[in-house]
Amino acid sequence: MTALSFHRSALVYGIGAFGVATACVAAAGAALVAGSLVVPVVRPLAVVALAWAGLLTLNALEAARARIETEKARQIAEHELEIGRTIQTGFLPASLPEPPGWEVAAFFQPALQVSGDFYDIFPMGDDRRLAIVIADVCDHGVGSALFMALTRSLVRAFALRKGEAHAQPGRPERVVLDTVEQTNAYICETHGEAGMFATLFMGVLDPVDGTLTYVNGGHEPPAVIRAGSPPALLKATGLAVGALPDSPYRAAAATLQAGDCLVLYTDGLTDAEDGAGARFGKERLFGLVTAGCTSARGIVDDIVAALKAHLGKGSPFDDVTLMVVRKTP
């Protein structure tokens, strides 16, 4: 065998090894026959072989059973996540209200089956004003999705609650301040140990004069895009909700004129990376709005198409949410 190992031909080495093994087996068999040891030696060897085969069979059956149970558990988990995704999708507005002279369009793509992002837009009771909300819950997965549902429900409940402050059409700042402050207080007091928080932007839009009164709780700054002007960023006016009890918030205001666009988004859009690690970025996002500010739906479609081209065959690692509100000329 040592001599054969120096030969460069694998075929010769294989034939030689087989020949040597055959000769060894033949010699062993001849020795057993000559010494009348066939039965005493072969019988225990057969018992050992059968026991070994039985153990292999048992292990194979156990492995098969484990695979079946794992697959069954996976299917159950996927089914539950699909139910969760369906329920969560129901939290998003089925239709976007569009007062006369206004256009609204949105896009939502979760990174997983369930998401921590949400957007909302709804009339403020019998008032003509619209509440505009976008939020991004920390982390991913089922926990974030549950927290998203809680935050969305709190915002709606507090915003629509009948009260003295909310009944004054001339003071929309009280609507957003009360809503964000009470949402923050409830989350901190009731779920503070969970360590969850959400960046949240809420604005109240008066579609008659275009005034947007807002509170930005640590969210990515939405932008008012106006032709011929740089984007006007609606920067943070407080911390993320759930981050700190008694966190101070203040209201601010912006005005949308004819042809202006309000762009709201989560960082899953601007942080989306291509194959080389380059981010989509705010500059590209705002540039697409400036270049194609013709309709809210067209703007959203252009941004989504650019995002897909940026990602190529990849997919965003975070939830992507986008909403455009446009005042028509």
C-alpha cells in the first residue's frame, strides 16, 4: 500500500487497495475455516451487526419524527404570523380621505410578516380637519407589531375623544399635544417595563387654509416640498413616545400652499441599502418628489420604483412606510 500511494494514478491506487482488502478478507476466512472458528466468531459478529442496524433504524425513526414535528411547528407558526399580518393590515386605513383640493397616497412594505410601522389619516370627528399620523416602533417582529397596534389604537382613541380642548376648532395644537402626551403617559405607566418606544409624528391638517399643526416625537422629519425651494423639514419637537415619563412636547406649525407636497416616511426607506451598502438617502427621496410633483399617487409610484431599482435583487432590512399629501394647484 505504501508503494501504491506513490503512484499518481487514483485508479491504480483504488484497484490496489481493493485487491489488498480482498486478500485480507480471504486470508481471514481461510484461517477461520482452518481453525473451525466460523460459528464461534461469526455468530457474535452477526449479533453485533444486527444490534447496530437496529440502533441506526431507531435513530433514523427518531430523526424523521423530529423533522415532522419541526415542520408541523413551523407551519403552525407561519399560520399564526399570517393571521397576525392580516389583522395588522386591518389597522391601516382601507381608504385615504381626500378633501376637495387634496391628494393622498401611501405605500407600506413590512420587512417581515408583521411590522412595527404604521400610518393613519382620519377625520377629526365632525370637524373638517384631518389627523395625519406615521410611526415606527423600535425593534422588529411580533413584539413590535403588538406595540404598533397599541400605539395606533391609543392615538385614535385620544385624538377622537370628545373634550373641551378638542372641541375648539381654533386650537388644533391642543389636539396633537393632548394626544401625544397621553399616549406617552399611558405607555410609560402601563408598559414601561417592556422597554418599548415608538417615534411618532402626528399632525392636524386644516384643508381649507393648508395649516398643519404637528408634534414630532423623535420621528424622521417629514418634509414640505415646494417648487423652487429647499425641503422644509418638520423636525422633532419631543422624544419618542414611551421613552421617558412626563417627556415634554411642543406643537409647531407649517403651511402647505397650492402645489406643495408633504412627504412622511420611516427610516426603513431612507436607510435601505443596495448590494454595495449605499443607502437610498433623503436627498434622493426629496429629489424624486421635486422632480415629479404632479400627483400624490405618481410621486409614491416613482419613489417605490426608484427604491426597487436601488435594492436590485435584495430587500429592505427594515419596514418601509411612505405617505404623500399634496395640495393641488
